[in-house]
Amino acid sequence: MLYFKHPVWVLGLLPFTMGFNSLKFQEWFPDFEADLSPSWKTGNCRTAHSNYLYHRTQFHDTCGALLECILDNTSEKRKTTMASASVALALTPPLLAGLGQSLAEISLLSSQRPVLSALLALGAPALYPNRIFEYTHPPDALSYLPGNRGLRRLRPSLSVSVSILEYLLTAGTVANNIELAIRIGVRSVLAWSCNSWYMPLVWVFYPISLHVIATLGYRYMIPPIPIRSGSGGRLWRILIMEVTPSSNCESFGIPKAAPTAIAILLQIFASALAFGHVVLGTLTLSSLIFIGFHDTLWIMFRFLGSALVCRGIFMFELAGIREVLKYGADES
């Protein structure tokens, strides 16, 4: 079963309710569904499951009692499978970080297309952290692109299509990560916090805070957007910049002055938080119970697929930025 039997997206609009917790121990990942469902429907854990559903209070750990009952009635072979799956899941956050965007790259793109950059940060769903106490000036991120050629300016009609495709693909990766995080939270159990279905979702949304912190200092270093007569004002200009691929930008603001102390401190702080994001993901995913090895491979492929799509879009945009800067340098 790859889809929820209950309207969890409706429940998702009410994150402070117990809706998702009521779905726990009812829906499982495919590797465990046939074995675990009977354990509470007709088996020894039926009473514990009833207490969890109808007598759950803050003073009684009914979730923990049900978890222990199910584990006591789970074969050693199944437990070994779960242990193998935990090892594979623990490797997922570092792998995603290796495929993710760096803080400097996010800062650079957000100066031109902040909405797309934020969506890419969520879709990755992990960022590549700098070494602690090291600062990378965002324009220097262009030197890490393969080769020395940028992306040529696109035709206007093609530019619109490319921009729409970028947003659709990025929105798809974000939706994939959110749906997968909710699925993991509902269909598995976190060993160190039985009722916390939301921890995978917290891990998925964590990068947006890194995006904000990393870009805040850099944006104040960028020259203000010039307002031309008849251009519709600053807000309209910002909107046009947001929906225009970087290769078709008329210019790209690069700060002339040296990085400010605030920009350096904010990026170092964001880099430390990026390490914390990897640690949080490792602790969360490696502590999930009732996930089989085949389920783990499917989870990894879905997260890695989102990361690869976002990385491809990011490289496309960075190549366009490099071409705009190179053209501007040649003109000057």
C-alpha cells in the first residue's frame, strides 16, 4: 500500500491535533504491514492498542506500552531487518548534504530569485555545510562550476517555459519531501519519542531557517535595484527578476566592498546549524522502528531524487549567473 487510507492531508491542516497520532499503529510500510497489522487487531496487543486510541493521556505512556507489546511479539529476524534498515537510513542525511547546495550558492541565487532559492532549499532537502569558522564569499561559488563556460541567453518564449518548468519541478520536490516525511512519521515509530510523528517533517523544513540566515547578511551588501521610468516600481522589478531565469537577467548585483562582519558571522552560524541539521536527520532516521530494508531503499531514492533535481536546477541557474557576470565584465 503506497497511499494513505485516511485523509491525512486534511489532518495536516491541523498540526496541533492528535490526528496523525491516531493513525499510528494502523498503517505500516509494505515490508511490515502483513506481519504487524494482526498483532493489534486480534493478537496479544489488542488491549494495548485500544488504550492507545481511546485512553491516551499525558500521564500514561500508552504509546510506549503498545510499542513494547508489538516488539515483544516481533520475530528476531524482523528485528534484524529493522536494524539493517536503521544503518541505511542513518547514511541518508550525509548523502543528501553531499548533493545539496552550499550556503554561498544559496545566498548568491537568493539575491536574484529568493522564492526559487527558498523552494530549492526545501526540496534538496539538506545543505552542504562549510567548514566551521570558514567564510565563502557567494560570488566565489561560481568558480566551482565545471568548465569555464556559462549559459547563453535564452529566447524569450523559451525563457518563460524554462521558468515555469523550474517552479513546477521544484514544487514537486518539496511536495515529495513533505508527503514522504508525513508518511514516515505515521507509518513508523521514533524510538526515543514514541508520539513524535512530526520529527521527520521538522527535519525537512529545517533548511528554510538556514536559507534565511545565510542570505540575510549578503542581501544587505548588494546594491539596491535601480528603478527605471515606466518600469512599474521596485516591487514589479523584483517580481520580474524572480520569474526570469538568471541567464536572461539584464545585470546581476555583486557587492563591491569586502564582506561585512555581520555577513561573515551569519554564514558561520548557518554553517553550524547545517551540521546540526545533518545530526538531527541522522538521529531521527536511524531511530525509526518498523521500516524494512526495501522500504528504506524507496525512502532513500525519493529523497535523493529530490536532491538531484534541485541540484540540477541550481547548476543551471549558477551557469546563467556566471554568463551574465562575464558579459558585464566584457562590456565594461
